[in-house]
Amino acid sequence: MNKDTFRSFFPILSKEIEGKKLIYFDSACTYLKNKVSFKWEKDYYMNFSCCSWDREPTYLWSLLYEKITNTRNKTLDFIWASKDDIIIFTSSATDSINRLIFSLDEAKIKTLVVSDLEHNSNYLPQKELSKLKNIKFKMFSYKDIINLDVLEKKLKNLKWDFLLSFTHSSNVIWWNFDIRKISDVVHKYGGYLLVDDTQYITYRKENAVMNEIDFLVFSSHKLWGPTGLWILYINNKVKELVKYSSKVWWWTIQKIKDDWIVMYKPLPDFLEWWVQNFMWILWFNEVLRFLIKTNMSNITNHVLSLTKYFLNKFYCLNLWKYLRVVSYEESSLVTLQWNNWFNVIDFLQYCNYFIPNYFVAFRTWTFCSDVFINKYLNWDKNLMRISFWIYNTRGEIDIFFNILLDYIKKIWKI
Ligand SMILES: Cc1ncc(COP(=O)(O)O)c(C=O)c1O
């Protein structure tokens, strides 16, 4: 398929916004949707719309149930997990982390450890829920986690069984951390590992078995699937850690016997809404079909070549005087920080409202990993992030640099 045909699958790229073409550099936030996926909305309501099984054990539900089970299995294949492992469909990162932490057995996990690199949606629920569940909360510097000797020392000193959360790649600096080595150390000291794969999985192959991951979260909407659908993976070996808690009420029940004995459904249903948005799950099935067929390495290569191209251009143009790169190579994103005390919203406005032919979308202002940004980058007001996916091109990067140079000339009058 040629590049233009491929881009035509994304309707928003061929549309004009206020007479301008869109250049979308914010996939790290959410991915543009392709038109093949849109048909699922119609398909679901026309062909499957029905209630769930023990309420309505119809033929219609059996067809739908088969598709949902198929999506769970495809998700397990996609992350190279074992077929006995568990996939829970949730509605956001925060929701996944909330459900997991609420249902963790406090008798077995007595400390929650997060890195200072975590996204707010992972860090905050853990910090707040640790108070509610009366378990300890600790934050480790990500530098101490990737330095395995330091990690060993820190974990050795932890008196209680723990769950350590770590992002496989950050949405600010990115970095391809060696999760397998971290999981070895975590397991050596009797802990469990929760991996935030949200950014990583968008263009890298995850291997949950090889990396010995206990819990994992990622999003469908950062894989061109629907917004509102998230995935919580639970390794079958640790499913005993997930229990009912009386502190919240979302567990799906099987039955209430004799008015007070409540029986809960087993996983995955136990942690899911029983009549949920099945349409999104069907749509996600289609996304997985595409991704499994496509071969992730093609996506990885395309995205990495764009990052390399962007950085080469940045270095060749000698823009260090104005901006510095704070992310690493080998990434799907480039985070830049303006050297001057400069409000980047001004540049975003320029890209959105003042240039004649294009409307360039990229990330500024808030990066949602506040602990990391406050600690290592001072503040996020002068940060901007350009992120790539398969629909982006070198031509778009060229246009971005032309706009950037033009802006610098205007502002600094050079
Ligand atoms: C690493 C990481 N984790 C979690 C999230 C939260 O995702 P969402 O806002 O879709 O819930 C994001 C969003 O950008 C992210 O980059």
C-alpha cells in the first residue's frame, strides 16, 4: 500500500480544519482513528446489541460472547502472555489502577512502591488508596530502579511484601527500560511487578511471559482503538492476590443467597462491568487483528526513523541556542525544552492560528507526569513534545522545522 493510500484511511488527515491541513504530532496522547474501525459502532448496534449472558442467554449473546472471548485471547497473544492469564476491560488508566489496588489483598501486599517517573494516573491512585487500605506507600527514584544494585539494596530494606510499579517507557523522556532485569530483582525479594505499558506498547512488542510481568496496563485509544477502553492484564500466577474489598462497590456478583450471602463472579467478570460497552471491545478486536498482521517491527522502524530524522535535523540546524532535547533517542517522541524562560503556548498558538496552510498539533503545557517534571525538569511551561506514529511523514517534520525557524526569527529578530 502506498503512503497516500495508507494516510487516506485516517479521515481527519484528508480533511481541512478551517481551510488548513492537519499535522498531528500528539499520538503519545491519543492516536488518530482509522475509518475501518468506525464500522464497528454500526455493526455492534445492528448485529449484536443484546444483554449479557446470565441475564439473557440467547443465541445473540453467544455470538457476542465468542467475539469478546476472542478479543481477550487476541490481547493475550498481542502481549505474548500465556493463554491462562487474565484480561480485564476497564475505562481508563486511573480506573485500571483503582480496580487493581482496591482489590489487592492487604494481607499479602503491605507496601506500594512507585517510581518518580510514573504518570499521574498511576502514581496518584496508589498514593491515595494506600491511606484507605492502610498500607505503606513509597516512592523510589527511577534512577535507583534502573540501577539494579541500588534497587537490590532498597528492596532488601523493605520489611513488607510489596508491589513495585514502573513505566516501561515514560511519556516525557521515554526510555526503553529493561523490565526483565527489574522483574528478576523484584521477584527475588518476594515482590510483584506492575508495568505501565501505555507508551511502550504503541510501537514495541511486549512479551509478558519473558519479562515475568505480574500486572500490566495499557490503553486501546493509544493503539488507534476507541477512547474509553483500557486493558488490565493479570498474570494467572498472581490472581489469588485479587480479592473483594468492602471499601468500594463495583464487583460483579453471581448471586445473593438467603439475602446476605453474596457470591462473586470469578475473574475477569469480577472486576468488569457486567453490561459494558461491548462495541468498543469489538472495535479493539479489529485493531489487534491489524497489529498482529502488520508485524510490530514495521511500525517500530517507521517511528524510530522519524525520531532519528527529527533529531538529525535539529542538530544540523543548530537549534541548541533556543531549545534542548530532554528525551532519549530510540523513541517515539521528542521532548524539547525552550532555553529561555518562555511560554510555549505562544508557539503552539502560532502553529495553530498564525500560519496559513497548516494546523500543527503537538503537546505543551502539561505532561501528566508531574512528579518527574517538578523534580528533574523544573517546570513544564517551557516543554513541548512531538510524538510520531505510522501516519506521520518526513515531509511533516520538514514543515514543522520551517515553522519553528520562522517563529524563532520573528521572536528573536534574527
Ligand atoms: C505512561 C502513561 N501512563 C498512563 C497514561 C494515562 O492514559 P489515559 O489518559 O488514557 O488514561 C498515559 C497517558 O498519556 C501515559 O503516557
